[in-house]
Amino acid sequence: MTSDATRPGDLEAGPVRGVRWLLGAGVVAAIAVVAWWVTHPAALPTTEQPRTATTAVGTTVYVGVLGPTENGARTLHVHGADVSATDDGPDADVAAWVCRGGSIAQSTGPERFCDAVLPAEGTELRLGGGDQLLVSVTSDEPGTVTVPRVELAFRDGFQWGSQVAGSPLEVEVLGS
């Protein structure tokens, strides 16, 4: 006589443990992909060819290093702009700026060509929206000031990152 009742020792089918592990691995992989995407925005435009400018001792020159139409229509929320002169030239004060609504190659008075000139740090940089990244250089000593590219820490939509941008600079500071 057979019975439908189970007896001790009979095999029973239960949930498959491998399915839980597979589901967990899939969730971890999805989180890793999203985390990678969030921290890897599209590269900012760079060039190897340095921009050049000339200024007099004690006079600040502003040079455009990343143009208003480069790299499509992106809005970068700049949290930091690291820029400095190399040690092989005269001492110089350098800073990164945003030319809002304008564009220059070089100028000692960028306000004539920009709706506003704002410190890059803490400012939106609208690439493709009429803004330009500038670097200012001031030196009280004659010589050539070399400035590598600006490193921007920024947020671009849901992505954030830190990348170099634009062109390096060579500014010839002429004695009086």
C-alpha cells in the first residue's frame, strides 16, 4: 500500500540556494556599473598645443583655454579648479575664471568681451552655451610663465569627476 504522506528521510524539493546567490551577484554587479558610470563623465576637451600670450610685468592677462562651443551642450557645476604655474619660470599668480556669455583669445580687460567674469570654483560652466574657461596670469618678474592645463572637479548632471581641460599656457612676461 502506498501513501501520499511523506515519511522521515524522504527527499523534498525546496528553494534553490543558487538562485539567491545569482540574484545577489546581479544586484552587486548592477550597483557597480551604476557607481562606475556616475564617477566617469565624458572626457573634457584637451589639446597639447599651448596657447600663448604676452603681458607686461605686474599686468594680469586672461587667456581662453576652453572655448564656448567645444564638447557640445554640457553644463558643468565646478566645485574646484586647480591651476598653477610650473617651478621653472618666474613666480606668478594664476587663477581659473569663467567668461559668461563671451569669448576671448587673450585680454587684459576681459569684462569688455564677457557679460561677467566669475571665479571658476563654485560657478556653472556652460559648454556650448556661450561660456569660456579662462586662466589669468600675473607676474612681477619678467620671463616665461608655463601653466599646465586646468584640473576641474565638477558635476555634470548625475555624474561627477575630476579631469584636466583645455590647453596649457605659455605667457611671456615682458620687463618694463
